[in-house]
Amino acid sequence: MDAGVSSALALGAGHATGRHVDVQHIWKAYTPGAFVVRDVTFTLQPGEFLTLLGPSGSGKTSTLMMVAGFEVPTEGQICVDGKDVANLPPERRNFGVVFQGYALFPHMSVLANIEFPLSMKRVARARRRSMAMEMLDRVGLADFAARRPRELSGGQQQRVALARALVFEPDALLLDEPLGALDRKLREQLQVEIKDIQRRVGISILYVTHDQDEAMMMSDRIAVMANGAIAQIGPPSEVYLHPDTPFVAGFLGETNLLPVSFEGQQGAQAVVRYADGTIGHARMPHIVRPPRVGDRALVSLRPERISFSGPIEAVVSTHAFLGRHARTVVQAMGQPIIVSTTDLVTPAPGTALHIGWKDEDAQLLDDSSGDGNGST
């Protein structure tokens, strides 16, 4: 983050603001029976950063548009502190919204852009100018008040859009792929800045993205969506390390999905038999119906949780150095397994070695769950 933003945000620490936004069993169909959002339920807590993450067509943007008021649910409720606002137009909901295109008025100055929502709310001129300047200062753009949007960089335009959405003290901030048009370096910088602004101001944020790294870095909780439903919701570490479905495991980073049969349960762990007959243990999944002995299943095992030590014999197939880590594919237990390490030692193809992992790093999954449209 640049010094201007750091010093501006340091002017005053915020506190958790906003209200509880409860999305309750919402469905959306643009044609009868063809639902693009199906029974989605979640609560955005005051001061929380909640991300809707999923591929194109998963229903994440349609869900945000219903919360914002630009779409009306076919069924369900959207409540703010217990009051259903699902049928209210956007201007009657106290939400700030930022889209990927920013939607700044090109003929207005930066200051006038930020003042605009206050003028729509009939705030007195002197008061709205003071509020707009204070918000510009918070996002590090006080010296750019007189400029037009075309005179700003992409990152600066993003900050103006955020300032405009925050200036009227909304109940929550809704962001739809706001960084999608930026290059990687600027995107990573603004991820830090948005999160820092959120902490300082204390605003609740509902964020939509298809970028897994972005969701992991910014979120307090992630709701992974597939085919219009929430497949899993929870803190980033929980969703990543303990996915509920093969879809979640495969979408949120790289993983090994190893076919197994369920052989029983020992305490909180499942006993599994791998394809070559090896017996192991795995963490039980969060599913309603427990597996039965003999059921086919999968074990999700993240490559970085595997080490080059342990009881399992393996032979190196390929090895690639990728800068931050090395990616090695080995043949073990009758199948290819990906291992990710920070070890700079390069094992040549054909090298015999051993691999292993902790039981708690192996996650049992139901291999019949498909896209994983589970309960929220």
C-alpha cells in the first residue's frame, strides 16, 4: 500500500458498523422452473467480509443483485435487522454497490462523483462536501478532488468508486468483481487496500469473485457456489483444508482426489482402503448421511500437506520449479499424486522415494455428490 493511503486511513480507526443482512431461502428463475439461484441462505454479520465464490454461471452475481435490489427473488426473503426488503427498489435499501466497471460519471470531478449519492439523499451542500472530502482523505485521494475520472489510474478510479459507495454510511457494501479488469499486481495491491479500508471503517462487505486467491486473502468467510446453490460456507482455512464435496476441493485450489472404499470409523476418523489395498485414516466429512462400510468415496489431499518422508513408496514422474514452490508428480499407491514443497532439491524422473501425510490432512468425501450442492 502506498504511503498516501496508509496515512489517510490512520486518521481514525473505525468500528464494526452495519446491520445483520439475512438472506433466507432465496430462489431466482428468469423463466418458469429454470432456477439460476436455488435455496440460498446466509447471514452477513456486522463488520464481516463474506465472499460469494464460484465459476461463471454459479449464481453468485444473481444473488448479489437480489441483495442489492436490482433483481427480485422468485421466492425467499432478504432481511435487514429483521425487516424484509426483498421487494424494495435499490434506492430504498441502504447499501453501497460497486461494480467491475466502477460506473463513475466522466463529466463530474472526483469530488462531485462522491457527493452524488449525498445529493440524491438531499444532504445540505456544505455538509455533503465535508463528508465527501473526509471520505476522499480516508482513501488517500484528497489531492485528486478536482480531477476527472479519465485523469486517474485504474486503481485510483477503484478507490473513488469505493469512497462513493461508503460516503453515505451504508448498512453494507456490495462488491461485484470490482478488481476483475485490473492487472495482477494492481489487483493484489487493491485487495490489501480494500481490506484495510473495511477494517478502518468497520463496514460489512458482501463480495463476489471467481478468483480463489482473492477470496482466500480477503474473506472472513467464503460461500462456495455451484449451479445456483451454496456448496459450502465457512472460514477460508476450514473450506480449503476440509472441503465437504469434490467440487469444493477441486475448485478452491489444487488437490489430489484419491479413490477409496470406506471401511469403518475409529473415533472421529474414517478408516479407508486405497486403490492398492493400503489402509489409512481420514477426517470424516460434514454430511447428513454417514457412509456405510464398502461405500466408494474419495479422499481429498492437498499437495502441500504431503511430505517426502513417510511409509508410502513412490517414484517421481515429473518435477517443475515454479518459483514460490516446486510441483512434483509421483506414482504411488497405483496412481499419480501431486506433491508441492518449498524444497529446492530437484528429484529426477524415475527417482524412488517415500511420501506421507498426517491423518487429519486427509478429508473423506462422498464421490457421488457431483457439484456438491449441499446445505448452507
